[in-house]
Amino acid sequence: MTIRLLLVDDDPLVRAGLRLMLGGLPDVEIVGEAADGAEVPSAVERLAPDVVLMDIRMPGTDGLTATEELRARAHPPEAAPEVIVLTTFHADEHVLRALRVGAAGYLLKDTPPAEILDAVRKVVAGDPVLSPAVTQQLIAHVAASGEDTRRSRARAALDGLAEREREVAVAVGQGRSNAEIAATLYMSVPTVKTHVSRILTKLGLNNRVQIALLAHDAGLLEGR
């Protein structure tokens, strides 16, 4: 399968660098570029990318707003392309917001090409981009205000899941792939995928990164 990739960044040098790094790969096709978040909806409709590499900070419509609008427009949410946001910051509250509105993960702009490609392939396969350590680091940068409210809401949401679905949600929050969850919980990979789909539907979420954040907010993971 060829992965269709859309590059969104206001800096033409960044776009040129990404195109140079990724454009020659046999399983990646860069179908287009955009210089502003406002261009994303029409570009996605016209070019049908599988993944959007989205800069956060742009002078017009920023990547956070563009990601939120892109994910909100899709019905069902799975019909939208996956979004990986790009940032120059290692830990930034804006990145966490991007994940909450539906981005599948984030990359630093100086990430080695092999890791960028690996992240793109992972989100297309439905596997998480963020490691547990990175997720914990991002959440540690969220202001403490409102933490109790977030925890209460997260726990109330997860209480609506069946026991097996709850176990899968926790495993997703731990950064496990579908294969790892299947081995840990003694079920098949297709069954894991079914549980993940049901969790997304029941909780009104876009992707497994949001499941992970909800599990963290609820305090269900180790160290919380």
C-alpha cells in the first residue's frame, strides 16, 4: 500500500526538506502541500491523503484549529486522514491540545527521517505514535488547575465501558500495540480492533491517542 501524505507548513524550506526526505520512498507518495491551516479542508477533499503532517504554529489558521476542524468534519471520524502535528517544542501544552482534538501524535521538526517514516506507517496501521514516557511528559506540563474535574469526567466516561473494553483502554493508555494487547489480554488481534472501535464509538473519540489521554486523566495507569 502506498501512503498518501499531505505536508502543511508555512515555511517552504521545511516543506522542501520533508519532500526531499520522504518523497523518494517506495511506499510514500506526497500528494500535495499547504502553507496555512485554512487550506487543509479543500486540500484533503481534493487529494484524499492518508496522513497529514501538520505544523502547529502558522500565521493564518494554526495547526491546532485546522486539526480540530478536520477531525470534526469527518463522519465517521475514521474517514478523516490521520494527523501528526509538527513542533519545535519538546513538551508544549499546545501539543497536548492537538492530541485532545484528534491528532494521532506529534513529531519534532528535527526528528530523523527514519523516525518520521516510522510514525507515518504506525498511524496508518492504527498503532500509537507516542510512547508512554512521552505521554506522561506531555501530561506533566498541563496546568494543575481543573485536574480533579478532568479526572472525575474521565472516570465517569470509562465507567460506561464493559470490563473487557476498560482493560483494552488501559492497555492503549500504556502505549501497547494491538498485537501486544492481544498477547497480554489473551485475545485475537481482530478482537482487540473490535474493542478499540467500540470504545471510540461509546466515548465519542477520534483515535486511540485520545483513549490514552482519557485513561491518564482517570488515573488508571501506573504512576498515577
